[in-house]
Amino acid sequence: MAKKTKLKTDQSANGLFRALKTDPRALPRTRPLYRRMVDLLEGGIARGDVTPGVRLPPERELAHALRVSRATVVSAYRDLEARGLVRGYVGRGTYVSAKPDAGSAPFAWRGKIAATALQSTDTTVRDLVRAAADPDVMSLAAGVPALDCFPTDAFRRATDRVLTREADTAWRHGPTEGLPRFRAALAARFGGDPEHILVLAGAQQGLDLLARCLIDPGDAVVMDRPGYLGAIQTFRSAGARLVGWDITRADIDELEELLLRYRPKLIYTNPTYQNPTGVVLPIRLRRELLDLAARYRVPIVEDDTYRELGLTGPAAPPSLFKLDEAHKVVIRINSFSKMLAPGLRLGWISAVGPIVEQLALIKQQVDPHTQNLAQLVVCELVEDGVFDRHLATLKAEHRRRRDAMVHALRQHVPAGALRFTVPDGGMYLWCQLGMHVHAREVHEHALRDRVVVVTGEPFYVDQGGAHQLRVCYTSQAPAQATHAAHTLARGLVSAARRTAAEAPRVRLV
Ligand SMILES: Cc1ncc(COP(=O)(O)O)c(C=O)c1O
């Protein structure tokens, strides 16, 4: 351990060879010097004497120390880089990237990956969607609506109509912004100007495009705390400094302080049936938020994904986008993932013309246009009223599922072990665990019984969420609620016992 620490701080040529306890010139001269250096460094990395993240001595310094030409050192570093063991960054030096992989591929791809791509290491979203697609587990993790309500027959008939009348439009390329008829239908049903809509392959694509359009590395972004984990992941990968605004307290003075202190590039919020808390920002706060954004000239990205999923209580206040008639500071993201099905991959952004234009320019590079067939079929459903009838059915089913889950948890989970507020809409119960129980333990316990929930941590831009869980109540039929509650109860009881058993030891420390 001491050896590794030493090398981290001593990146000189002498430091390197002290750590390796050998000088390459002392090795048998059967191989060229650069090969001896490669072998030595490879062995050092494999043993852990030279750990990932360590910066190797600059080429010139190493060449001087070994009294060899710089070309010899360059050859050695190139060879190591081709094996994926080190990675050179222009102006920053050469860093150890990984240990050699036993039985590795003949070509070291890992070493070829761009430095920015290596920042995408968070697997949370992928894990959630994988669990949601696994028939052997009961997923209460990913946000999935009641898919058995999907209007399959109407969808099939609409597909037939589209393929009879508009096959040519379906199979050709389409405009990057989206098909004009679909944009018109979206504007008519959800508001906005059809010319200022960009159709997307889901809201997550919109977040990625917005991050690339608005965020430079180091920019601050203020966002809900806790907030949507996919947005956290995307903004973080873009190099943003994330600053949380407590969405449950929703204190406007606190937000103003954050704007003053961090001068953020944008505010991201999901103010209607928020993921994960279910919070709805009242109209007064919406107006104050808009005033602040206009005053400090900070754009707001409003994620409106859950707006149509109100179940009980008063109707949700108008969106920030709708209220923002004068300032035009709001960019709104919507999606059919929660209203119809996530598998459709269909969403859209509404914003002022120049932003839609810039987003379209970025989108064309990764996705020249969103699938025409999906746009045309959903357009038919929206135009002929099937969509709204489906939404009414879906909400009634979601209400049943929410009530069944709430009832089952109250009945089977010991008092005080799990606290939550029953949300008026959206798809989640945001649960606070009692008695210092760690959500991760409950998650692991439930997983052994093939039930998946998400722990609170990925919803926080900073520390937080260790004692919280999010439970999606819409994805499982009401009859499954009892099994889910029993499993969670067992996990909670077992985790609470462990916490209690460890408590005296913790106090002694
Ligand atoms: C707030 C929020 N925004 C965006 C998304 C991503 O939705 P989509 O499936 O349309 O990419 C989700 C999905 O859970 C979400 O909760």
C-alpha cells in the first residue's frame, strides 16, 4: 500500500524504477531496450506496483534518466498504449489506465476509448431497463406504465391505415424536426407552436441533446434534489457541476442564493408529479421561479413527462412553458413513454426557434430523424381521440395500482419502517426508511427474492438517498402488490436487525 501511495506522489523516472525495483538496462540484453521497458512496466501494472491513474514520467525525463533516446521511450509508451495499459493525453501526460486482462482480446480497445467517453461509467439506467425487461424478476424499479392497458387493437388498425395510405412517407427519410403532421397534432393536443417542436426518440434523447447544446464542461446546472437520475447522469457526463435545489422544500430564496452563488447555465426541473418524489410545484412557486429565471437570465428545462398522469387531488397547475409567455426562457421536454409505452421511444421538445434549430443540427448527427412509422401511428391515435380515451383508462388503472400498493405496504410493513406520502399522480412512492436502515441492504435482500427497487442514491447530485427507496407502483398488476410488500417487509426487517446489531459497535468507534 505504501509503495502505491509513494508512486502516486513521486512520478519521476527514479520513482518509477524504485517502485519496479529494477532498471530496464539491468535486464538481459536479449530484447531491444524499449521492449525491456514495456515488459517491466507491464509486469509492474499487472502486480499492482504501478496502479491505474498513475502518471508515467514525461518521455524526455525518462529518456534522460535512462540515457536512451527519446524515440525509445516513445516506442515503449506507444506499445503500452496499443495494449490498452496506458493512455496519453495531449498536454497532460501518459497515465496508467488498466491492468492487463488475462485472456484479453488481441487488440486493446480499452486504450482506444476517448477520454470523454470514459466519463460515462454509470450503469443505473441500463440496469433499470434490463431488470424491467427480465420476465424472471418483478421490477418496481423502472418507470413503466400499466402496459396491459396499451390500446393494441387501435394501434394495429392505425398501423394498417398508415401502411395503406402513407407507406411512402413511413419508409422514406423524414425531416429531422419530425413529420409536419405529427408536430401539428402534438401542438394541438399539448400546446406549443408546431414549427418550434423537435420530435425525439424519447425524453432521454432530449436531455442528451440539451446537454450537448447548452453545457460546456465546468458549467453549473441547478436541478431538483432529489431529481431524475437519467438527467443527473447525462448532465454529469457533459461535464456539468451539478447543484441540488431541494424540491420538497422548494424555497425560492434558497434557489436565488444558488443562482447568485453558482451562476448556473440552466435550471432543470420536473415540477409536475416529480420523479421521484411526486411533488407538484404550486402555481405561486411556478411564477416565482419564472421571475427568477427571467431576472437572472437562466433558461429552465422543464421535464413535463408526468403531467398527464394526475390521479387524485386538484388538477396540476399549468406548465412553466405555458406560463412563460413573455420571457421564453423555458424549454419543455415531453414523452409518450409514460402515457403509452416506453418501448415506442417517442418524445418531443418545445422551445424557441433558434434552440430547436440548434438541437436539430445536433440530432441529425446521431439520429437523422425519429422513426416515421411510430410518428404516423401515434399521430393517428392522438388525432382520432384514441389517445385520450386510453389515457382515461390508464389513469384509472394507475389509481388502482397505487391504492393497492399503498394498502399492501401499510398492512405488511412494520410501523415506522417505511414512510411515504401518497402522491396525487406520477408513478412512484418515494419511501423514507426508518431506524437508519440502509436502502442498499433492502435492495439486495429484495433482489434475492427477485424483486427490484431503486435505492435513493442515484437521485441525488450529492450525498443523500442512502435511507430512501423509490417504488414504481404502476408497473405491476394490483394482485402483485401483496407479494411486493411482503418482500420489502422481509428486507426491511432483516436490514433493521443488522443495523441494530451493529449499532453498539458503531458507538464504540
Ligand atoms: C423525469 C423523466 N424524464 C425523462 C425520462 C426518460 O423518458 P424516455 O423514456 O422518454 O426517454 C424519464 C423516465 O423515467 C423521467 O422520469
